[in-house]
Amino acid sequence: MTTEDQTGYHAGIDVGGTKTMFCITGGDGRILLLEQRNTTAHEAPEPFMAWLFSELEQLLAGLQLTLQQLKGIGIGFPGVIGDTEGILTQAPALPWPEEDIRPVIRRHYKGRLHLDNDVNLALLGECWKGAAQGKEHVLMITVGTGIGGAMLLNGRLYKGASFAVGEAGYMVVDAGYARSRFPVSAAAFGPLEAVASGSGITALARVWLAGPAARQDSRLLELAGGIAEAVDARHVLQAAAEGDPAAREIIEQPLEHLAAAIASAAVLLNPQLVVLGGGVAASGEYYVHEIRNRVNRYLPFPVAIGPAKLGNRAGAVGAAAAAAAILW
Amino acid sequence: MTTEDQTGYHAGIDVGGTKTMFCITGGDGRILLLEQRNTTAHEAPEPFMAWLFSELEQLLAGLQLTLQQLKGIGIGFPGVIGDTEGILTQAPALPWPEEDIRPVIRRHYKGRLHLDNDVNLALLGECWKGAAQGKEHVLMITVGTGIGGAMLLNGRLYKGASFAVGEAGYMVVDAGYARSRFPVSAAAFGPLEAVASGSGITALARVWLAGPAARQDSRLLELAGGIAEAVDARHVLQAAAEGDPAAREIIEQPLEHLAAAIASAAVLLNPQLVVLGGGVAASGEYYVHEIRNRVNRYLPFPVAIGPAKLGNRAGAVGAAAAAAAILW
């Protein structure tokens, strides 16, 4: 944890395929603004950055600030990106050419810049203002459309050999599957997230609804307004929390797979805390409670597991923290 | 990687339940001596350290050196130990009381002392003089009686929140097993090492030999002198390398489980290199080749996997490196 340059205004931006979150912080580390915008013009870096900085300038103007007054900007992307290379890869939501995007950003802003993966920055946000304040060894696992991960080790983000750390969606908790299925490299999802992500839970629910066990009076169908094609992971989680047997059956494998992955990560990394983030983990106490119990059934010693606190604001807050070099 | 205090003589000691390896290095980092002794008097720290330092002094005397001339000593133990606490735990081979052993060591030696887990020090040894020279991000997995792990991240050993990092034997690659079996906490082995360690392979071989598929003319039995009770992991690995179908069938699950665990660790940690150490991994090119192929079948991007080079000398060499603060 460094303390240099905490003075002055900073911006943190969490870029998503559909929504982008902006955070502006003051010199005392106070959050002055947190606002979300629909992401537009994302087919290439140039128009995207023109849009991004135009939005940022408007938001700054509302605080009587200008871009030039910012001491640093942190930007998180849904993919692999290095602070020293600036080439975004493995970002299906932003399929840009493989080139350094920093010169494009520099046309708009000359101050300190920190580019990072969105999950890394979400972890920083949770460490600064959320569930992991004061911790030095934290594993974050995000369960949403896919599954991601990030880790704070000895008080700093760990980036790996090529900034590709924390690709938890590709963890293997079902040894042997690779012998009987398509190679992983051909799949859009990794083997863990194919089952345990929100997308995986939704897919499992639809298989169940099309199968012989499905009933017209199921709570799942009711939650989705009676339309089988509309059932998704949120309905499964809500029905499971209410005790619905069908939802409990559908959620069993996703829970067990994620618990196995977290147990594996915890014995490898020996964290003080595992933070569960992302939309699925935010569905309520039932999910976190189930994961906590199942992980600790696998482990020889208990590990602390808790929900993220900042929700979809964590990435932008962490990006501002990284820009201010408060934590990274 | 630090470079302070590389001058002078240092000793590295790798303590095992049955064998203890001693390494003495000179001021230029050259290894002056590497010798193994049978471990004796290990029921409590006091007699153990009296034995250890008596052996060390004899070895030093052969080089015309004394304990007082050593600038530092590193000692590795088969369990969890912290350099700042000095309490050895999770060490079935050395079931000492849970108390700080540093005062006991201090009766024999006053200079710089570095205590660590044996796998951590084996990794340092491989980084200094073995398979991982010049690497900054290395995962080591040792497959022997059990399964252990260690990691060099950003050029330094990562210790975790409570020095319990790298307990790879407890990784879970068979999600759901905990619902149908005894709790892990009741088992001496973790779920991965119960299948994939040398002990696991031996147990699987004995089950096969007692089963209906066993044949009197099997290569496995031949390698064990015709005695089913004498068959162990080494015979399975040798027969599998020779193409024996029974051995290939027995080794299938251990290979697949270890590959799944390494794949999971690699996507989490994004290492430059995975070093495979321990007796099973040292059995020959067949094993490492199979693990490498299977890991890369699971992964969306390739990871480099290679065998350790220093064998059972790595821990003592790494302990000397830690004592000299060359790497740790």
C-alpha cells in the first residue's frame, strides 16, 4: 500500500460492454461522483475514447472541474491489459485491434494513467472502500455472465507473468472432461464458468425446463411469468433461496463447482479473505451462505468468505484508487 | 531478487522425516558441499537440534570451517513454519509441540537464520541453480508421498496470509466428492494427493492388482518381483512408460487429476513456468510429457511445464540461497 499522491482529484472509469461507470474522487479520498452511462461507439479505440472523454468532461463540468485538473485517471477493461503495454486482449465485449491504446488516450489526457483489468480494479475498490478494507491477502472471485478473479498479495495487486492472472473461469474442477469434449480453446467459456456462471445456471435451468422433470406449476416458471425461455439465473437463485426443489436441483452443480474452485484457490494462496463479487454473488445471502459452507466442507482449515460490498461500483472506485496510487 | 550479503559462507539444511540434506556455499555462491544424513532423534526440537548442529559442525570441519564462520543458515521443514514465528505445524514427520523452535536453535547458532517450508526452499533452489533460473513467476508442484506447492511471484517467494501457501494436495478437481465421502478434515491426505501422489498411485495399483482385471503375467507384477504387495508408484510409472496397458489404466486418473490441478493453478497465477518436482515427477520423461500434454489440453493458452533439475538437493540449495538472501 503506497500513500504517494493521494492529494488532488482523480477519476476512475470501469468500461463494460453495455455500461460504463465513472467515479471522481477528491483530494481527501472522498468520492465526489459515481455515475453510470450506456457504453456507445465501442467498435474501435478512437471513437470509443472520444465518447469516453466527452462523457468524463461533462461529468467533471458538473463538479466545476476540467480534465486538466485531474492528477490521474484509472481505466478498467473487461479483458487482459497491461499498464505498461496497453494492448487489450481477451475482451469479447470490446473486440478492438491488438494495438497499444495509450496513444489514443493521450490525445485526450496527458496526466497519470493506469490501465487494468476490471476485476483487478474491482478488488482494489473493495480493498479501499468495501468488504476487504485493511486486508493484505485477498482473493476476489466474480460470478456474473462469466467468472473472473483477482488477487491482492502482500497488499498489492498481483498481475502474473503476462497480466493474465485470475482467469478463474478456466479452472478445472471436473477432471477428465477434456478427454470427452471439445478442446477448451474452441469454447467461448472456460469449463468452470460454463457450469457455474450466471450463463451456466441459465443454461442448466433451460435444460431442466425442457426435460421430463419440468412441471407447469414450478416456482421457476412462475417467477419468469410462465415463459420457459425467459427463465434465467436470477430466477433460479430466488427460487432456490425460497426452497424450491427444482431450483435447488439446478443450482447444486454450479454451487459445488464454484466451491471446489474456491477451495483449490484458497489452499494454493492462503488468503485472509475471499470476496465474492458479480451479479450472481449479489443475488442474496443464500448464495454466499451455500458457497461458504461448501468451500469449508472441502478444506482442512476454514477460510473467510464474504460478499463484495460495492456491487457494480467497485471497478470505478478501484480505478480511482489506482489512479491515485492509493492501492495497486 | 535481492543481492545483499552474498559474500561469506552459508549453510542450507533440508530436514526430512528420514533424510536430511546439508549444503554449504562459499562467498562466490559456489556450492562447496552437498551431503545427506539419516535424520535421527526427531521426537522433540532439543535433541533434534543438538543432532543437527553436531552433524553440521562435522561437515564444516571437513572444509576447515566452523559454525561461527557462517554468515547465515537456512533450514527447511516438511510443514508450515514462519520465519517470524518459528512454530512448526502440519508436519506429520516431525510431530513437535507447537512452540517457537528459534530459541532452541539460538543455543547453537547466533547468526542470521531463515526458517521455511521445504517446498518453498526447493523452489528457491530451482530458481537459483536449477530449472527456473532467471524466472520471476514460477509455480512449483512437488509430487511425492504427498503433493505440495510453492510459488515465486514477482521474483519473491509468496508466503500467504499465514505461511500456509501452496497446499496443493488439498486442491479439488473432483467437485461433488465431499457430499458422498468423509469430510476432508478426517483424512491424512488432501483429495488431490489421495489420488495423484505416489501414495495414491500405489493405492490404485494395489486395488487393480486385487481386482478381476489383474493378470499374473502383468509387467507391473514382474517389476515388483511377482509380489503384489510390493508394487508401488515407481513400478506403475515404469510400466506405463513402457506402454503396459494395465499401468496406463492405473495412471490415467492420477495424471488427469494432477493436470486439472496444474491447469487451475496456472489460470489463476499466470506463471512463466511450472516446475514439477518430487519423486514421482523425477520418474522420467513419460510423466512430465503426459502432464504437459494434459494441462495444455485444458488451457486456452499454453503454459511452460518442465521437470525440476536439482532433485532432492533443491531444498538444501534453496535454504542456502535464503540464508544468503540471494532469493526469498
